[in-house]
Amino acid sequence: MVALCSETVLQANIHLRLAIPGDISVLQALIAASVRGLQAQDYTPAQIEGALKTVFGVDSQLIADGTYLVAEAVPSGSESHEPEYDGAASLIAGCGGWSKRKTLYGGDRWTGREDELLDPLHDAAKIRAFFIHPAWARQGIGGMILEACESAARAAGFTRYEMGATLTGAKLFGVKGYVAVKPISIPLMNGEVLPVIHMEKRVSGTPLDSDTRRFRRV
Ligand SMILES: CC(C)(COP(=O)(O)OP(=O)(O)OC[C@H]1O[C@@H](n2cnc3c(N)ncnc32)[C@H](O)[C@@H]1OP(=O)(O)O)[C@@H](O)C(=O)NCCC(=O)NCCS
């Protein structure tokens, strides 16, 4: 059982809760708005549109596993920051999750999925699919979701975390203690290539044995 409470109050107007299948249509719109609005400094329009069709999107396996979170904004008084996603009002400001399965990145339509379960003693939990709506960027929500995901993965026995980070995401993960392991090039269905970075982090207090780890699983 995942060690995430059903609802966590993290700051005055932001709550974290587990995503449910009924959130998917709002999340799809949020992901498109997030990618188009926040990745423009790091990727070309062709890369962004290709990635939205190929690799970015909801991973419903994470929702089924109870390891995907949404950050909901609770309007306080008359001052609502409620963003709109293509006309559909929603209180969801961002989303992100973690996984006990092998897939490193990619939504439901990504072809490189590997649903096998990881072994927490040997494998790194995957940090997955973080998307914040542009109206809520740089307000600490990505960091909040990350902290909740790390803590849930830690409670499940993992001592390392890793992800395929976009160049945009690497700016958040870099300040949260993740280090680059290697570059990854994701081929997109429109012929473009999306450069991302395989990053990892070890739970503080666990021994650094990255050299032996590299030879342990061949
Ligand atoms: C990456 C992303 C999730 C960050 O979410 P966020 O809620 O804006 O991040 P936070 O507010 O928690 O940022 C915490 C810190 O990370 C760093 N950081 C985050 N985004 C940054 C950016 N675009 N440029 C520079 N530093 C950044 C900063 O140090 C920031 O602290 P500060 O705002 O006080 O300077 C968001 O930009 C996003 O959704 N991007 C588009 C989708 C994407 O690429 N997701 C990543 C998939 S791996």
C-alpha cells in the first residue's frame, strides 16, 4: 500500500491528493498547457509538438497504482488563481508522481513502456511526469509534489530515485539534489529528437556505492 495520505494540506491554498481516473481529461489539458507554456526556452516548437504526440501525457498505470498526485488550488475568498485549460475551469494546478515500475518516462501512448515491478533493494524508484500549469509556475508546487513522491517511495523501501528529466525539469531536480547520469535522446514521431537527462538521487544517509551498483545488474 502506498504511503500517501488521500489528502495533504501543504500550504494555505494548495492541497495534494492522489489522482483518480476522472482527472485524466483535465490532466491532459494541463500537460499540454504546461509543456507549451514552460518548455519554450528549452525546446523548439517542433520538439514540443512532437513530444506531446509521442511521449508526454498521462500514465494511467501510475493512477491505477496510487502513485500519481495532483496539486489542487483552493481559492481563498474572492482572490481565485484558478487557471483555465482550453476553456474548462479546473482547480488542478499541477501533477507528478513516482513509480515502482521500470518505465523511466512516457505517458500511455509511449511505446517504450516496461511495466515490470522494481526491487526496492536494488532499483531506483522512478520520479514521473511532473507538469505544472504556467499560471502556477515557480510557486513551489513542483517541489512540494517531489517531496511527497520521494517520501512515499522511501516508505515503500526505495533508497534511490531516478528520472528522465526534460531540460526544463532538470532545473527543478538539480536544485533538489539530483545529478545528471547521462543524456538520453528520445525519437519523436514527427522526426524530431527530444534531448532529456537521466538524473538520480540517493536518499540522504544511505552509502554511496554507485561504482558497485553499476556492475550489480547486468
Ligand atoms: C519543471 C517544473 C515541473 C517545475 O515546477 P515548478 O512548480 O515551477 O517548480 P518549483 O516552483 O517547485 O521550483 C523550485 C525551484 O526549482 C528551480 N526551478 C524550477 N523551475 C525553474 C526554471 N524554469 N528555471 C530555473 N530554475 C527553476 C528554482 O530554483 C526554483 O526555486 P525558485 O523559484 O525559488 O527560484 C515546471 O517547470 C513544468 O511543469 N515544466 C514543464 C513540464 C516539464 O518539463 N516537466 C518536467 C518533466 S521531467
